[in-house]
Amino acid sequence: MNDKVFTKPIKKQFEFDEEVAAVFDDMLNRSVPYYRESQKITEFFSLKHLEDGSIMYDLGSSTASLLINISKQLKCKATLVGLDNSEAMLEQARKKCLALGANVELENADILEYDYKKADVIVSNYTLQFIRPLVREELVKKIADSLKKEKVFIFSEKVISHHSKLNKDLIECYYDFKKEQGYSEYEIMQKREALENVLVPYSEEENIKMAKNCGFSHCEVVFRWANFATFIAIK
Ligand SMILES: C[S@@+](CC[C@H](N)C(=O)[O-])C[C@H]1O[C@@H](n2cnc3c(N)ncnc32)[C@H](O)[C@@H]1O
Ligand SMILES: O=C(O)C(=O)C[C@]1(C(=O)O)C=C[C@@H](O)C=C1
């Protein structure tokens, strides 16, 4: 279904509710530059770290697109677990897994409270930015603690620049991308307002610093387009 969520006046903050969940795949494809490419990089590095008995978690798995793609390429017996606290998203995810015969476990859980088992891969694409800054570092620490040594945390985020002119230009560049994807100025401005104080992006450097503070020995960007980046943190 096509994303028309912000074509009408919106009075509430952005939420992962039924209306958003129903159009989410289209929303991501048209709102995240090179979404499929960043997903492919995530799939590549995840598969490299999975073996028989491995556990992989996707935090904020939404409609389970990533885990479904991985399940189709998996050559070993690993457990793929998608965590999300939006029942509407989980409903979409379950329907897709069933239709595509994908072996993915889905759990309604708060990623901040979840009791993680020792994992080989943890992914969180475009989800950390929705976690309150006050507890974001605590979550990344929990993620690092849950990974085996030398294993990976792959995450993608919208990023900001602390150079104010560059930051303004990055946002303009991104809005041009959204216009090319068929979103109107009105939809773009409405979504911008709805995301205010809900999506709180860090800079590339802040994300890397956070990962290192939380116990990762190495963290770098493996893909970036203007204000969107994919990071790999190695324990
Ligand atoms: C932007 S979406 C993630 C997109 C998805 N990873 C992808 O690449 O297609 C963020 C997701 O995180 C979920 N989420 C946000 N906060 C959460 C929390 N505290 N616990 C669990 N899920 C959460 C939302 O319900 C939403 O489905
Ligand atoms: O549309 C925007 O302005 C975005 O920031 C895109 C973005 C994201 O980065 O997570 C915001 C909310 C939706 O979850 C999908 C994509």
C-alpha cells in the first residue's frame, strides 16, 4: 500500500501505529535513501557472522523485511529473532513471514527491557534514533554485553552534522530526495513536525563514540548517503 499518512493534517506525534504499519514498506523504500542497499550490506555482514547455533536479533524489526531476506539466504541453523513493541508492525511481519514461508521468531518486546541471550549478530536499523537519548547509551551497553567477543552490532541511523550550514544543506538534500520519491512539500513538513522530539539523531562521530564507550573495540561507517548512515561495531 502507498504511504499517504501525511497528506492530511496530523495533530499527533509520529507513532508506529496501524496506519503507519500498513504502508511501512513503501514508507521506508521512499523515505530512506538507498534503503535496499543498506539492507544488503546488513545482510552481507550478518550472514558472515552466523553459524549453526547462532542467535541473531533485529531490534525494531518492524515488518521483518531484513530477517525474511536473511532467512532466505541462510546456509546454517541459526535462530533469527525480531523484536518490536508495536503490535501493528508485528501483525504485518507475521503475515509476511507466513506468506513467504520464512522461519523467523517474532516477539512483542521492549528492546530496553529484553533479556537477551548471547548473540552473534545484533542489528538495529533506524531504531536507536527513536530511543530517548537518556537511555540510548544504556541500551547500546546492553547490546554489547549480549554479544559474543568479536561479533557484531550493525545499525543504521539518520545522522546530523554539528556544522550548522552543512547540516541545513544535508536536510535540504534529503528533502529533494523525498520530493523525487513523490512526497509533496506539505507531506514533508507535516512529517518533520510529527517526528520533532520523537526521532533524535546523533552525528556520525557521536554514534561511533557511543559504541566505543559501551564496550565495542571498533566502530565505523560502511555506508553513508548525505544524512543516512550504516555502522558496524565490533565487540
Ligand atoms: C524505523 S522502524 C525500524 C525499521 C526496520 N528496522 C527496517 O529496517 O525496516 C523502528 C521500529 O522500532 C520499533 N520500536 C521503537 N521503540 C522500540 C522499543 N523500545 N522496543 C521495541 N521496538 C521499538 C517501532 O515499533 C518500529 O517498528
Ligand atoms: O521521513 C523521514 O523524515 C525520516 O526520517 C525517515 C524515517 C527514518 O529515518 O526512520 C522516519 C520514520 C519512519 O520510520 C521511516 C523513516
